[in-house]
Amino acid sequence: MLASLLPVASPAGQAASSVTGNPARGQTVFEQHCSGCHALGENRFGPRLGDVYGRRAGSIPGFRYSQALQRQPLTWSAATLDHWLSGPARFLPGARMTISINDAATRADVIAYLCSRPASDQE
């Protein structure tokens, strides 16, 4: 099955490149594999992921990020999320997250889901 295209607006309201993936499938993967550590609207063991698209990495006040992530000047985009999710420690040595998503299509689905969720979403 071909992945759908989800147009995503940038944080400034300008059109961003489309994110390839199926957000409904991404939600299922998120709920099954990510929600043990992450929520959309609140910090847990991992930081909240609502509004992650366009946010500077390591920037949520009050969350204790790794030093590596705090010092990294990157903004979460579809490309940086894809690199991160394919292997956080390879992407950024010193990162605390140890879980990765090996399948590119599954990563695209999770990214499409995350890019569609504002911080105000609660689970």
C-alpha cells in the first residue's frame, strides 16, 4: 500500500514540505511502542511530543535532556526526526534514547502522526 501524503504547516504558518506517511498507522505505532515513555501533551520519562515538528531540540523547560541534546543546535523537521528515529545514539552520540525504528515506512508513519499533533493534544 502506498503511503499517503500529509501536508504539514510550519510553525510560522508557512507551508512546509509534505511529510510522507500515514498518520493513522503512525498513531498505532506510537501508542504501542512510544507511549510508555512519551505523551503528546505532557512530559513523562521522555519529553512531550505534541508540537515536536519545528521545535528546537532540547528546549522544553523543566525536562532534563542529555547534555548532548541540549547542546545540539537542531530543529525537529521530518528529516531530523527520521535520522533520530533510525538510531538516536548514531545520530547524536550521548543521547539517552535507546529505542529506534528500523523500518523507513514505519518511521514515516510515526513522523506523519507527530507532525499532525499540537502540544494541546492529551492522551
